Amino acid sequence: MNDYVDSQIKAGKTPKERSLKTIMATCLAMKDQTCETHAFERLVLYYPKGDYWANLINSLFTSDDYKVGFAALAALPFGRRRQRAEEPGRLHRDGAA
């Protein structure tokens, strides 16, 4: 089914929603996170429905790549940066000191 959808895309055609949903069902059955995210990306690209967007966002936020990236982001010293920005004499966005 993936080959069929890929050939449709390469030919400049919009893949059938049913084909993309079949691929999604297969990804879910296999519990393949990467496949699932890719399938949701295609569904959102060709059929941008609210449910597909919600599922894509959920898939991205629960992926292992996101968890690793989020952990690294959470380890950054944001508090120190905020404190520096609030130091007396530092310019704010509006130009006031």
C-alpha cells in the first residue's frame, strides 16, 4: 500500500484518504511510532482535518525523539536567562531600561 501511495504522490496526484487510513491502521497495529507519525503527516498534508492534526500532534509529543529533545530542553537554565533579562539597566523590547 505504501508503494501505491508513493507512486500516486510521485505522479503529482493526491493519494486516496482511504489508502492513507489503511496505512495508518497498519502502523497502529504494528505499534510502529515512526510509521504512525509519517502516516499522520501525510493525512494532514492531503486531508487537513482537525482529528488528523490532533493525532499528529499527539504522535509527535509521545514519540521517543520528542521525549529525548524535551528532556534536553528542560535541562537548559531558563531561570538564569530570565533573571539576566530582568537585571536593572538591561533594555527591554520596547527600548525602555
